[in-house]
Amino acid sequence: MSVFTDILLLFLVVCAVAASLSKNLLNSILIFMSYSLVMSIIWILLESPDLAITEAAVGAGITSLLFFVTLKKIHAIVESDRKEKKDE
């Protein structure tokens, strides 16, 4: 079980660095969502199911949804799609 925990912790560090270095906002949100899901798995391994449910619901669920709505309202998602199509 220790090897699995170490892999999850390494994945957390990689997600944190990748989210902060990513230039695409949509990718940053997806990385943040995966960070929250892995963190909820770690909470389960630490035998704290109440924190795991809260992390999954708030971190990966509601917060990510609010980020997606915000990107849609500021038209950041549409603009990034247009830029990618122009580059092709």
C-alpha cells in the first residue's frame, strides 16, 4: 500500500506543477480537477471518508464547474478554440 500512496503523492506534485505552468486555462482546470480527485483518494487511504467526499464534491465538482462557467462567460474557451484552429 505504501507504493500506491507514494505514486499518488508524486502525481499530486506533478499536477500542482503542471497546473501552474500550463498556458491553457482549460487544461489548468482539468489538471486541478484531477488533483482534487487524487486528493480525495488519499483522504480515503487516510481513513477519513468525510473529507474525501467533501474534497470530491467541492474540489472536483463545484469549484471546477464554477471555473468552467467563468471561462465560458469571459469567452476564454471560445477564443482558445479559435486560436487552435488558426494554428492548424
